[in-house]
Amino acid sequence: MEKDEIHLRRLPAAAPWGPHADSEFHGVDFLPEDLSEAPEETGMRVNKKYSCLPAEEKGIHIINIRAIEDIGYDQHESTLLNSLSKNPDADCKYGLYFRDGKRKVDYILVYHYKKSSAGKTLARRPQQNDASVRSTKQDQPLPGKGVQLEMGDSEPHMDYHEDDKRFRREEYEGNLVEAGLELERDEDTKIHGIGFVKIHAPWNVLCREAEFLKLKMPTKKVYQINQTHGLLKKINSVIQKITEPIQPKVAEHKPQTVKRLSYPFSREKQHLFDLSDKDSFFDSKTRSTIVYEILKRTTCTKAKYSMGITSLLANGVYSAAYPLHDGDYEGENVEPNDRKLLCEEWASYGVFYKYQPIDLVRKYFGEKIGLYFAWLGVYTQMLIPASIVGIIVFLYGCATVDENIPSMEMCDQRNNITMCPLCDKTCSYWKMSSACATARASHLFDNPATVFFSVFMALWAATFMEHWKRKQMRLNYRWDLTGFEEEEEAVKDHPRAEYEAKVLEKSLRKEHKHKETDKEKLTWKDRFPAYLTNFVGIIFMVGLTFAIVFGVIIYRISTAAALAISSTPSGRSSVRVTVTATAVIINLVVIIILDEVYGCIARWLTQIEVPKTDKNFEERLIFKAFLLKFVNAYTPIFYVAFFKGRFVGRPGDYVYIFHSFRMEECAPGGCLMELCIQLSIIMLGKQLIQNNLFEIGIPKMKKFIRYLKLKRRRSLDHEEHMKKKQRYEVDYNLEPFAGLTPEYMEMIIQFGFVTLFVASFPLAPLFALLNNIIEIRLDAKKFVTELRRPVAVRAKDIGIWYNILRGIGKLAVIINAFVISFTSDFIPRLVYLYMYSENGTMHGFVNHTLSSFNVSDFQAGTAPNDPLDLGYEVQICRYKDYREPPWSENKYDISKDFWAVLAARLAFVIVFQNLVMFMSEFVDWIIPDIPKDISQQIHKEKVLMVEVFMREEQGKLQMLETWKDKDKRKGENCNNHSPRLSRSRSGSLSSCHSYPLDV
């Protein structure tokens, strides 16, 4: 056959690729000019709707085709020409719509392709046996911009792996079309080797899925929200005027006096809903959620097992799937959109003092993310009173430090108290007055006000939880989630890809053994190796944390001994502070590193368990990550609070590690000051380095690396380089959304710092407040500008995190009770004041807590090398403990005072714990979970909904009665004209005039 040039026309961009597309059309999306008259023997039938071109699609398109045997042409080479009249990207708002500019893009699928494979995809003609394998819709190429075909005379190299992915995509996209979605492909992008499939959900699909998902939508019925009256109304108006400058300038945040009645969407009851604007009835968040549910439900069966979108993403068939952002958030001539509004009124450090526009956040990102930011906002607000009280407690300590008798006695050099050496041989005797600064600083945090603050923070935690439950209920009412139950989400819990793969492997093994199997599932026997690995792995990680803390203890002991040898007399007084500060910094670095390692290990341990659903996966991951990170963050603090200085021994009979290192002792003022240093450095360091610098730096670094990679792969064509990117190309370069677990985790750990050891650091709520003010805007900026738009997820609460918060609140009461009674000197002071003080004052308390030791009783080789370091010979040295003096019959045994103090400490723990627990439960009981006005509004909604349906039924009955009356009158007219008709059967009356009744 002679080779001639064929002039081809591209199909209209608006050509439907959806449920109404012609199922008998095969081939590429280019048609020759004379194909409208093609004979039957050409083997290709053309739908008449493609025979005419709309005005905007006029132009000549010539394409290189190696052979088109089906239509009798053999084309070898030609050139692609375009006549450009206007920018088509502007018509589709740069990727927010299909190329027809009418259908909105609801979701994007991204895939990698190679030119040769893509060329074969578009040019491949249907084989005769294709009908038995694939439906015609699957063979039909998607409308849109495809790659230019460049195929030479020789066959290109076959990449079977790429072809397999392409075949899976073809079938999956065909199944999406059968599900009712409309697709359009774009491979002519600035990102080389990346193709995009745009997905649009038409109205009928949105209605069907909204009914299936039981989405509550606003009806036409509008009712008045109950308003306060009298004094409360005046107070609310005053509060609104005062807080007006700190309110965000968004419509969704304004107080509403009316509300639309919502009801689960039903196609049979569409007349109840406000469908005046169908384009905005389902917002972009709801549309993307509906499409995502279809993507999860739709499967591809070309593999050995059915694959949904999660499996296709895991196997690399698609590289990404995400909904689009609403548009740009910065730049000139940017059209107003919710993303831009969020960036201005929420994701900006300049509005840190304003309330969050939570309703707009929920509208854009969905309920689950909206609840996270609402919880973070409530938590930050509740930190304000806690910070104020903490500052008052700290200032009280500063004001009374000069009146504190124990610290004054320690600083008084006239007392001339000689203390026993802090280490063997190299350390000498020392004066207690050298620890004056430490003693004075300890009083700032170890004073009677800290006990009150511990009780206050326990009640604060209970109040915070109750306040959040009430706020959560208000949000549920406002967001129409009051009737939403987790069971409704069960229909959306599809099995994960890894679970399906494991089930397939199990079924294949049984088939190989010729066993009849029912529907397979993974049992505990299948997961037993994973459970064993999890148990051993977690025990190992906890042991590793303990080992690192033990290593830091060895560092502290050895460094203190080394500094004691080499330091000058003035430097020896600061040895304790130097060792403590450096050890805490080492702990901080280790904690930050292990946090990242433990996060990866927790994810791996959860993956090998193969949980069935995403919800199970998330809960197990949260449990493991929280357990490991909790142990990692708090183990050094627990050591200082409850173990340091408890197992030291006494002079002449010290406890040694590895027979070389003496156990650490607390300072004469107690270990509370050291606990305060440890807590403050770790808390502030984690917040500054891990929570802020990492969150800012790592996403920007990843974005910069992706930019460099794309820049190397980008086409050198200047015109292509200068072309504005489509919305889906810009969003593809953003960081994928990794879930809310890291965000919640850092706040939960911070909540532990604020509540668990608050008795030792009253300023913890203040530093947490300052961090959270930045954290809210930092997270907001990350969600709006740095991350791809996440799929909106419905949720009525914060899930397992609430239980973790309650557990930490309960644990905080117990820990603070032990910190006050065992770590601080509060109980020994009370015991001395009421049992041993001669004049009812604290004079003599320091001497009462110190025991005496005769230096002649030192073990051989442990006495100081320079016993005259103080300038005089020491006979008796003092050490902090309750023991009998050397002149007693039972010298160095534990004295009665020790047992009295221990009994008082245990009694305080029991009384404090039960009293505070009772008060917390009382707060929980006295504050109702559901605000009274919200419960009234919910009841009102139910009554109004019943009234709406009752009126509808009454209208139907009235209409039925009207039709019956008309039918009866017309029947009588028939009887008057035909007397015989009256003697016939009564049923024949309806034959005179029949009316179809559809009630």
C-alpha cells in the first residue's frame, strides 16, 4: 500500500470518558478527516458525536504512526502542528478543571511512564482476542494530552515490568469509569516521565455515594438557634466586643443565629435539600472524600489478587494519589479561595494572638484534622491559667528565699559543718557552706507553694479533659456529627494491601496442598512470629534505653571524680552543676536521636503484624510509638527523681558499680534542683530542636532536594520551562501527608512534662504555652503550604489519644505525690517541725538531717589522700542520712528518725493521691459532658425533623385524597353518560380514566 500523509484531528477535550462514553470505540484519540465516511470493512466504528469538532478545537494535528492497518493506511513520518488561538490552561484554571473548563478535578492519580511504553499504549490497536480479556472501555484511551508518538521502523525494547503496570492502570481506570467517574489524562507536563490522571465525580455519582456514606447535608429547613437572655446576653455581647480584635476575619467564624437542619442525604428525598446551587452543594472536601472511597472500593484483577488504590500505590503502579488544593495562596492576581484565606488568617505568625478559624479548617481539611487543631487550641488556652499560677509559685519562692531558715543555715559559715568526701581517695573533705548557691536555688522550686501547685495541676488536668469533652460536643453539633457513629465508618474500613497479600499467600499455600479453603483470614497462629518479634523488640528497646541512662550515670560519676582532682578550689564548688548540665545535654541528644529511631522501629513492628484495617494499624502504631518514646523521654527524669541518692550506702560502706565507681549522691539541698535542671533542659531542647527546627528544616530540605531532582529532569525547551505549572504539578512537588500521629505524639509528650513532674518545675506550663503559640502557626503553615492536601476523614473525637491523656492525668497524681514526699524535703521538714523542733521553728533542721561519721572507720584505701586540705585535721565528718552516730551502741544503723520520716512520706502519698483523685472525680462529675444548650438544640433538631416528615406525609395523604375525589367525580360522569357502566364491576370504573399514583 502506498504511504500517504494523513491529516488527523484530536478528539474534543470535552469528549466524555465516562459512563456514557461509546463502548464500541477502539483506538487512539485521533481521527482522520475522512473517517466519518469510513466503510464497515475498516474494522473501526466511529460514534457520530465525534464527527464534528467544536469551534475551540479547530486546528491541524498530524501524528507519526507506524502502521494503521485497521483503516488501510501506512503512515511513516509527519510533523505535529498546532494553531494556538488562546491559552487552554487558563480555561481549565491551570489544572483545577478538565480541559473543557467545566468539570472540576476532584482527585489526581500520578504514575511514572516511559516514552516507548506510553507510545505503545496510545498506538496499540485492539487485538481480536482482547474482548475476552478486557472490556472495550478499558482499551479506550483517556481524553487529554498524551505524549507524542515517536516510533521508528524497528520494534522498541519491551519493558515487561512497565507494560504490566500499564495494563493494570488501564483496567483499573476502566473500572473507575464503570463506577461512574470521569477521567482525563495529561502526560504533556513540565515534569518529565510523570503522567497525571484527573478524576471528576459527576452529580449522579456524588448523590449515590453520599447516600451510601450517610453524609449529613443541609436541608431547606432553617431554624433559630436558642439565644441567651437577660444578664447572660449582655455579658456575651461585652465579651464579643472585647474579643473582636482577636477573632479571625472569616465568615465561618462569625456567631450564627440560625442553622440549617441537616439530614443524611437520600436521592429519594432530594426535594428536602437545598439544591439551589448544585456546584457548591458538595464542597471540594466532600467530593474528594467520595472519590477516595470509590478508589478504595474499585479493584484491579490483572494481578493474582484484587488490588485497590492502596495496593496499586504500594506496588508502584501509581506513584501518588491526592486531592488538589483550591489554588495558590500567594502571588499577584490570585483568585480568592479558602487556601489563601487560611494562609492569611491562620497560617501566619502575624496572627498568633487570634483564635483559630476552626470551622474553615474543618471545611478545607475535614473533621479529623479540624478536631486536632481544635484540641490543640483548647489545650493552649488552658495552659494560660496554669502558667499564671506557675509564675506566682516561682515568684513566691524568689520572694521567700532569704527567709528560708534551712538554706540560711547551710550558707552560714559560722556553723562550720564539715562534710564527708564525695568520692574515694581523690576527693577531700568539704564545707557545707560551699553548696550555698544550690541550696538557695532549690528553695525556688522546693517550697510549700509547690505542694499547692501539684494539687492545682491535678485538678487542672481533670478540668481540661472535661472542658475538651464539652468543646468536642459543641463541634459535633456544629459540624452535624451528632448522629455519626463509628459503625458507619466500618463500611469504609477496607483491608490494607499488605493484609490482602498475606491472605493471598496463605490461600495459595493451601491450594498447593490441594486443600479446600473458605474465605481465608489471618489468625493468631499466622501472626505469632510477628507478636514474638514485637515483644522481644520492645523489651530490647526498653533495655537499650536503660543501658544508655546507665552509661550516662557512669559518665557523671567518672567526670565528677576527674574534675575533683584537676579543678581549682573555686572550680570544685561548681563540679556538681557542670557534671549535671553536660550529662543532661548528652541525655537530650540521645533522646532526640532515639525518638526518630524508635518511630521507625515502631512502624516496622506494626507492619510485620499485618493489621487488617488502617484504623487497627494506626492504633497499634500509636501504642508502640508512645510506649517507646515515653520510656525514652522520661527514663533519665525518673532516675533523678526516684533512684539517685537512694542506694548510696554510707561512709565506710559505700555501694560500688563494677567495684570501681561509687553511686551518685544528692546535693545537701536534695535532688529536686537537679531534677528541675534535667526536666527544663530536656523539655526546652525537645521543643526547640525536635518540634520546631525539625518541623521547619526537614520539610524545606526535602522540598529543595525534590526541586533539584526535577530541575535536572526538566526539559530544556525554554517555552516549556516558562509555561505556568498546572495545579496538580505544583501539588505533586509538595510533601505527602504522613498522618496526625507525629503531631499528637509531641503534644502528648509535652503534656507529660507539664503534669507528671510539675512539682519540681512550676514554669513548665509557661514554656509549653510559648511553644504551643508557635506550634499552632507552624503546623498550620505546614498543612497549608508544605503538604499535599490530605483526604478529609470524618471523626467525632480524637480517638485513642483521649484515653492516653486520661492515663497520663491519673499517673501524674501518683508521680507528683512521690516527688513531693520522697524527692523534696517537704515531708522531713514537716516531721522535724512537729516532732523534733524545740521552739516550733525550722532552726536546727539541717543538723537534724545529717549523720556523723568517724574518719577512723574508713575502709582501707578509701580515705582522702589529703586529709589536711581544709587546713585542719578532721575527726568527724557529716553525711546526709538518718543513722546512729559512731558513739552509739548500734553505730551507723538506721535510726528511729528514718522510720518516722518514711511513715510520714507513705502516709502523705496515700492521703494526697486519694484526696486529689476524689477531687478530680468530683470535677468530672460536676461538669456535664454535654452543654445544656447543645443538648436542647439536638433535641430541637430531632423534633423539627419529625415535623418535616410529618408534614410531608400529610401532604402526600392530601394529594392522594384529592386524586381519589377527582377519580370519583370522573367515574360518576362516566356513569351518567353510560348507564351500563354502573352495572359493571366496580373495578371497571378505574378503566374509564386511570391516574398513576406515585407516593
